[in-house]
Amino acid sequence: MLRRRILLIEDEESISEPLASALERDGFDVVVAATAAQGRERFHAESPDLVLLDVMLSDGDGKDVLREIRSASRTPVIMVTARGEELERVLGLELGADDYVTKPFSAAELAARVRAVLRRVDAPTSPGEAVLEVGDVRMELDRHEVKSGGNAVELTVKEFEVLRMLLENAGKVVRREQLIREVWDTSWFGSTKTLDVHVSALRKKLGDNPSSPRFIHTVRGIGFRFASSEELNART
Ligand code: CA
């Protein structure tokens, strides 16, 4: 089997060394970066399959590194936080982290999380998997059809693409820049009014109330987040 490469960004050697050895014993290739700067550099140089990212780094905030990774890619990221950093954890997930672990943790626990995240990331892109379903919103990619609560929803091509990205990342924030880059194929980050127009059209068509949305949530200054299946099921 192909060995998956993990980038571990952690400034404490007493943590990174045993962790790297344990993950290597588990069959992963591990690249260690001891600073935020080195982490950014290694991320671009190594194209890791997954990033383990400490929140508190000697030369910066792990969340800034996460933001940068998210603006460029969907590589899975597991945040490493210290006990009591509840806010850090929430912010990390809002910024698009895939999971988090709280220190102290065992290498076995971490390896299990890593495998779970990789499995989750691998699953939706497997060939033949042409349906995205979150709550009662169902998108059939091949047929270009969307249903909400069993009723067909007519979408324009761009609305369909925006919704597709949101559904693919359900539960996670998709950044405005990312939506614009992938849906409109442009890196023009000037006015993003076009995106807002499309999101409000989508909300209308899905029957979402903009002041208290059920499906598409606005994350101010960052982007949009489609509710996770768990959230939607909890509300019904
Ligand atoms: Ca640290």
C-alpha cells in the first residue's frame, strides 16, 4: 500500500519526536517542521496527505498556518490543542480543520484519528460516488439534479457549482476566495457581490430563511458553511 505522508508542525521536540516515530511505525511517512515558517515551506515542498498542526507555535499561531493551507488546498488538517483551549478548537474547526486532538494524547489515539480523517477524505471522491446528500438535500452530480425534501430544485450552472462545493464540505467553512476561484475560475478577489447574489438565490430556492438559515450559514469575513447532516438531523 502507498505510504501516506504526514506533515507534523510542532515546536516541542519532546512531543514531535516520539509522535513521528510512532506514526512511522504505523506505516506513515512523517515530515516534521518545528516552526510555523518551516511548516508553510514544508507544506508547499512536500504536498502532504495530511497535516498535524499545533496551535501554539514559537513563531506564530497555528490558526494562521491553517488559514493559509485552506486558502490553497483541501488537504486534511488535524489541529493539536492544549487542554482548556476550547475556543481554539472551535475556531480551528470554523476555519476548516478536519479534526482536533487535545494534549496529552496517546500516539495510538492520534494514529486512529489520522486514519479516520484520511478515510473520510478518501470516501467522497471515490469513482461512482456521484451523489452528495446532506440532511434532506440531495445532489446527483451526473444528472445535474438537486432535490430538497424530495422536491426538485432548479439551479443555474453557477448556483449548482456553489452548492456542490458547500455540500462537499458540509459542516466546514468554505472561504469566499475558494468559491470564487473554483466556481468562476478567477483569482480576482475584488468585489464578491456576485457570490452573495448566488448564495442568496440558493437560499431562496432551498427555502432557507436568510436571517436564520437552516442550510447555508454565513461565517462573517470568511465565507459560507453548509450545515452538517448531524446538525440538520438534530433540528428535525
Ligand atoms: Ca506548541
